[in-house]
Amino acid sequence: MMCPTITHDTDIDMIDFHTHTYLCGHAVGTPEEYAESAYRKGVSILGFSDHSPLPDGLRENVTMRRDQTEEYIARISKVKSEFEGKVDVRIGFEVDYPLRDSFDQAFLTDARLDYLIGSCHYLGDWPIDYDGSEYKTRGVDSIYEAYYDSLLKCAGSGLFNFLGHFDLPKKFGHRATSDMNTKITSVAKAAADSHTAIEINTSGLRKPVGEMYPSEKIVRILFEQNVPITLGSDAHAPDEVGADMDKATSLLRKTGYTRIVAFKNRKQYIIEL
């Protein structure tokens, strides 16, 4: 399990640890354009987290190819050097859980990476955030239950620095009718025990649901369980970098949080809000 070294840094304006570039196939913009946007907006720390490779048949227009991972790391490393003193660039991947053979597990200990996001986008081979057709046939509650079961294993694995978009099944506006608090609390406890943070992901405000991931109700549970929190825009275009971070920090203060966390060299450290 990941046991981070905690340090303190209070000299930060804004952070964004969840962004995607053209390499994932469903975003636009070069890494340079994202960094330039971050600089203009006063984002002090910019994390790149393109999707790590999925198997052929699932990968198209979703993730980079396996042979592009080194190109990706080299490209972000170049931007890191170019923007030194302007924006503190961090290198990461968003990794689908459960892990698939297409993901090179050497990246779990790759010293070049600053962080890894663990995200559950699929139930089997069905992408819950791309294809809304099965919500009716599978049943919304059963989808949430299976999703949280998968997220629980992801949180407990200790493989990732933070979990992405906690309550993703709500993207199209589908809400569970059964009480999911027990499952949500179990995920929160597993995250706290494994020192895995959870992000406030502002992209939900740009989706049909019109709400950040996770909801205020869930953030309150996370606070009760002492789960560390980080911030991500889930930007898929340069102008989305840092989007709605004021709303994210407002939500955190409202629910009791006074600090967030950031990541460098796979270690977690604290930033006071």
C-alpha cells in the first residue's frame, strides 16, 4: 500500500491534477497549449494524466496506444522543462481499474511519474460514461452497486495516488434510488486506510448532470472518514484547465476541509486552503 511522505506547502495559487491531451483520442490540444492556458489562468501546478492504454477494441478514441506511452512521457517532460518557473508540471496517467494486460505495470513504480489516478470507467467491457443505453436494461441501482464494488477494490489496492470522478454513474443524470451510503462509506474507509486521495472533479458541471464529482453529500462522508482531497478539472481542451476550481474549494470549505493534497514523485503532500 502507498504510504506517502507528508510535507507542507502553502505557497500555491491553484492546482489541477486531471487533464487530457490529444493523445487520448477524445480530447484536443497539445501539452504546450495546456501549460500555456495554466500559466494564463494562474494554475501553479498542472498535472497531465492522459488515459493509459486499454486493449484494442476498447482503446479506440479513448486511450493512447501502448507504443505511445514513452512519447507521452517525453512530451510532458519537455513541457515541464519549457515552463519551469512559470507552471510546475507533473506527469501522471489515468489508469483503468481493474487493471488490464494493456497497462504496463512497470509504470506503478516508474520514477519518472509523479502520480497515478485510479478510475473505474467500465463494468466488464461496458463504458458507463460513454454509453448510456444500458442504464435502463441493467437497472440504475444495480449499476451503482457494481460500480462502488469496483471502486472499493480500487481504493483498497493502494496502487494509486487518488481516485477519479467518484460518483461517475450520475454523468447522464441517473441517480440511485436505493441508499448507497454504506457502500460509499466503505470506499471512503478503504481510501483513508490506503492513503489514497479522492478528487473533486469539476467536469461534472460540464456534463448533463450539472454537478461536480462527487456530490456534496459524498464529500461530507469523505470528510468524516478523513479522506485526503485533491482537485482536477478533467480538462479535455486547453481552455478547461483550472475550470471551476473556485467552486470546488468553496464546496470543500463548506464541508469542513481546510487542506487539500498534491503529488510529486508518487508522494502526497498537504496544501492549506
